[in-house]
Amino acid sequence: MNTAAPLTDVVALARNRARASTDMLYLHRNAAEDVQDRLAMVNRRFTAPAIVTPFPQIWTDVAPNAKIVGEAETLALDERAHDLVIHGLCLHWSNDPVGQLIQCRRALKPDGLMIAILLGGQTLNELRTCLAEAEIALKGGLSPRIAPMGEVRDLGALLQRAGFALPVADSTLIKAVFGSARQLMQELRGMGEGNALTGRLRAPTSPALFDLTENFYAAHYADHQGRIPATFELIGLTGWAPDASQQQPLRPGSAKQRLADALSVTENRLPD
């Protein structure tokens, strides 16, 4: 039996979400536009959509008349009730991402579509580096400050584990610019993306840590105007609920033409 503490403190996460400012939710707006672009490329009209999001005010226009489901470990989704489920930029905080995807698949009708957008492993790599340097310099060690996030290849494998057909995972990098590291951290709080890790330090952080982090950030990354960049990686996961009508891979050995013939090249046999 696994008795380890969950990675995310869901009470702290809910508190961070409640403090978020609508004006700061530009990552969610970007993710919502991304989902709309993906849906525009699907030749299908969805009549029973659902959206998982902590910020319905941003996502409701993506799929009109969608059922809005709050961010939770157990999603309020009925089995086989939807032909489209969108998981809107909150899967990276889940203590059980595979379980979240399985719940989405079970909520889909046969041949229904699931699209999940989440933050990936390259997110805030500059801030991670500078915070680590500053904390090691001041304290000789590290504490949990930024949540670990999955890589696109590993997250794509989760779709298969969750039982989706035709799984696809892709990644987009967004480069944002801020006046300082402190401004970046303030805006992260405004997005509801503050530290909600279970293992986080509960005592107030010394201002000296933030001062040194700003110094490292400026030294390593600032441009000629003193502005600093921050990377956000948006990972898109797409999968379909299995259905007999979907295209199926051919059985091994069932090909009727050699690959060399199809490519019009000479086949060279390996020596025995």
C-alpha cells in the first residue's frame, strides 16, 4: 500500500485558484484558443461537450452549452455522456493524471474526442535554475518550490495507458517577457499557479532568497533592456474513445507490397 503524501496539496491549490485574477489568466486564454484551433480541424459537430477547468469564465466560449466540471481528483462526469471532453490547463496539478485521463475516457461516448492542455516540463526552466542557485548559495540545499511537470513523450504514453485510441501528444513553447523575476512570481500567483506542493516550506521565505534569485536571473537571462524571459510549455494530448468504426492498424505480415517497391529503391539483403 502506497502511504506517500500526494504531490499536490489540494486545499492550497483551491486557495490559489480562488485568489487568481481574471486579468492574469492569459495562459488559459492561449490554451483555450489552441483548443478552438484543434476543434476547427476536426470534421465533426459536437453536441454534448464537457470542460474540466478551474476558470469557467475563460473556457465557456470554446464549446457552447458545455457541461463545466471543476478541477478535482474525482471528476463530476457521467459515464458515456459526452462526445467531447476538454481538460483545460489543470492536469499538471493532478495527483493522479492517469486517473484523470481514464475518467475522461469513461465519460466519452464511443468515438468521442478528448483534448487535454497542460503545462509541460520545460515550463519556467529559467526560474527553476535561478531559484535553485540562490537557495544552494544561501542554505546549501533545495526545497520544493515549482511543481515537477511531465515531458511530452511520457505524457503521450499516459494516453495509451488510459485506453485512448489514436493518441497524439504535441508541444508548443511560449516565451513571455517580464520586467523582473519578482514580477514573474507575482503574475504566477495572479494566475493561480503559486506553490501548492505538499512538501513546500510553510515558513515565510527570506527576502534575501528572492533578491539573489533576481540577481541570478538578470545575470543569466536579461536582455539589453533588463527584461527577463520565461518559458511556458503547453502540451496538447488528444485521444479518442475506442470504437469499431475507427481506422485500425494492419496485422503484421498482411502487407501486399514490399516497402522497397513502394519507394522504388533496390533492396539489399544483409549478409548471413
